[in-house]
Amino acid sequence: MAAVFMIISQTALADAAPYQSYTYDYRENVVLTPAPYLPEAIINGASLGVTPLNQPRDIAVSGDGRLYIADSGNNRIVVTDAGMSRAETIITGFDNNGFADKLSAPTGVALSDDGELYIADSKNRRIVALGADGRTLVKVFENPEHEALPADFVFTPLRVAVDYAGRVYVIAQNMFQGIMVFEPDGAFTGFFGTINVTVTLWQRFWRAIASKEERANARLFVPTEFTGLDVDPYGFVYASNMDPQGVKAARRLNPKGEDVAIAGVSGNLGGDIGVEVEGPYAGVSRIVDVAYQGRGIYSLLDSQRGRIFTYDREGDLLYIFGGLGGQAGTFRSPTAIEYMDGGDGSRLLALDYARGDITVFQPTEYGALINEAVGLRFDGDETLAVSKWREALRLNENLELANVGIGKAYLASGDNRNAMRYLKLGMSRQYYSVAFRRYRNEILKANLGGILTAAVSLAVIMVIVRAVLRRRGGQRVEPEAGLMDDG
């Protein structure tokens, strides 16, 4: 990859980005921003020294920098060296108790903490776990049986993820009940993160009056389909899903399967807001994958427009970049994303199904500053986060997120007056209200002694005045003697 890496670095990074980067302000207006990421390299079959990738579906990156590509059309897993410059291993099969078993259209790939390779071997209808050498069969997950599964259910895994405890999470074709969960021993234990669909009163009314043909052609009210998976070091599962409303396309599932993702001020975790396009997902993004960067930051991939949306743990939209096209850094049909390196310098890899290549994106100064500022807040280092936000404001003075970040830092340090100032600039009503309430209480507390003294003094004065008025009102005025005699 070294030669390709250098060529793209010198051209793409020196020039303007081949896409517009933007975010949304408090009023949901589009605000253009500096590019947070720029294309750094293109990885494909030629750069790796193998035949062209054919309809690749998924990627994974090991801790030492090796890239695993689920090359579905070629029935293989391509494993690169640590520098991603050449193909180190091609996995087309494995020894299954003396039988030369073959992969068939692998669509998902994941790595466990101990280096085991999990493959969604879709056409063979199983999950295969191989040892770190990529050859030794460790276990196979297939033909799950459970009372919750339909009698005619055919297990066709599409995506796979593994947590620190060895639990395996699987997105299966035509499985709308949720993400399938397998224990390390291969036992299927049920569904995870089931999404309930709310049917509106109008939809109920329409189905009541619609003809049989209209109801047959209408979209069924079934739970939303999951599309992508990632697991953070704490065991939380990040999952992307289809959302026709374009509001909730990402979920953060705790060990109980409960969605604890925060939607932020906008209430939107669905990609673009109010965009008009044609097609079955008109007006919304079509989120097909999710990747956890670290320190509470995660990204969503929109295959509809080729864009990548990045959020923090509090649901704030950090930045948007990417697009459809033929230039380096744009896509034809993006299908998967993955982070490597870790920290604020994380490189982002995006897989294009149609072109059969992977684009490596490198953070710019602007993107790295935002990642680091959010990460420092996640770590509890508010003071250092402020300096990063100020640098980000130098590059984009309209960045409401930076003002809110500075305001939150002041709020955490107890400087409520400055917190109010920056939170107002950042249009954060929620946190401004908190800062205002604390500042008001602070003023009241500081002046409580004087206020109480004034109140007591006023009360004493009122008592004295009332007593004087009462005394004067109780005295009788005696008439003069001469006037009495005349009467």
C-alpha cells in the first residue's frame, strides 16, 4: 500500500476535499465546515497483489493493524499485513475434522479480544470461528434451535460481532425480532435489542378501510431491520438499523439489551435532517453500518448519499463528510466502516461494495481537535478540553459545538457566569438553564446575609409603625368645656 498511500496523500490532502463537509445548527440549518477527514489511501486487489475484490461486504481491523476483508464474491477472506500494503493470507476454507471445508459468500467478519476470527459464512448458513492463524477451526454456530424461532426459520447470518466475554451477536437475514445472541459455547439464547414499531392512529384507520390488494402491497408493520454492529470495550453493542422516519438509526445497547443511546438536542440519530431525495428512503438517510471510534465517539455510514455522520456519547452531531462520486474519498455503494489506530488520530476505513475497494481517511487538524476535545470531556479533563475547543473555534468560528463544550467545562468547574455566556453562544437551552439556575442560587447565597438583615429590619420597622399607628388611633380627643355648655 505504500506507493498508493503516498500518491493519494500528496494529491488529496493538498487539495480541497472532493465533498462538502457540514453540520446542522440549533435551528437545523446546514452549516458548512472545514473537512474533518480527508482521503489518505485506496486499498484494492491491485494494491494488495491479489485478484480484484468482488462485492466485498465487511471489514475488520486487528489491534496490530491487519485488515480483514470479507470478499464475498470471491468466497474468501483477504488478510493484509500490519501495514496494509500486501495480502498476507487468503482464507478460502479450513480443516473441519479432516474435511476440507470451504467458505461460501462470507458477508461479515469480526475479531475477538484473543484474536479469533469470526466469519458470517452466509451461503453455508453458519458462523465460523477460526484461530488466530486463520486456519484452525475453533467452533461453528449453525442451525440454532429455540422456542422463539419460527419452525421454518433458515439461519442466514449477515453481520457478526463479539464482545469481551465471548458472546456472539449476529444480524441474520429476514430476522426482525432483533439481534441474535449466542453464548461462547454456541448456544443460541435469544434476541437482543428488539425494536418495537409504533403504529399510528392514521395507519390503523387506513388499514381498516383499505382494500385487500392495497393491504397486500403496503409495507408490513414489522420491527425495523438491523444493518451493522460494533462492540465497545465496555460491552455495549452499537447497532445501526433502517429507520423510515430518519430519526433513530443508531442504538447503544447495554448488557440487558436496552437502548441507552442519547439523541442530543436535535433528537436525531438518523443522519441527514429533512433532505428531499427520490427512492424508498426519500427524505432520510439509509444507515448501513456503525463503527465505534473510542471515548464515546461513534460514526454512521449512509449508503444513500455516501456520507459519514459522527456523534459523541451525548448524541451531539460532531461532523459530516463524504459523498457519492468517482473521486478518491467518494463512493458508489458504501457498505461498511471501521476505525483503526484509536484515539483522536483514528483513521477511518470505508468499504465500497460496487468498486471493490477501501478508502482510508485521515483526520485533519480540525477533525482531530474535535475528537480530542470530546475525548477529554469523556475522560473528565474539562480544562484541557477547553483549549482544544478554542483551537477548533479558530478554524471554524461558527462551531456551536465548541461554544457548548467550553460552556459545559465552565459549568463543571463552577464558573456559572462564563458558562452562561458560552452556552448562549452555543444555543444550548438545556445547559444554559442549568447554568442560570446555579448562578441565581450563587447570587442569592452570596447576598443571603444582607437580604436577611434587610428583611428583619423591614419587619421590625413595620411592627414599630403599626404600634405607633395603633396607639394614636386609641387616644380620645376631649371636647372643650365652653362647647359642652353651649350644647
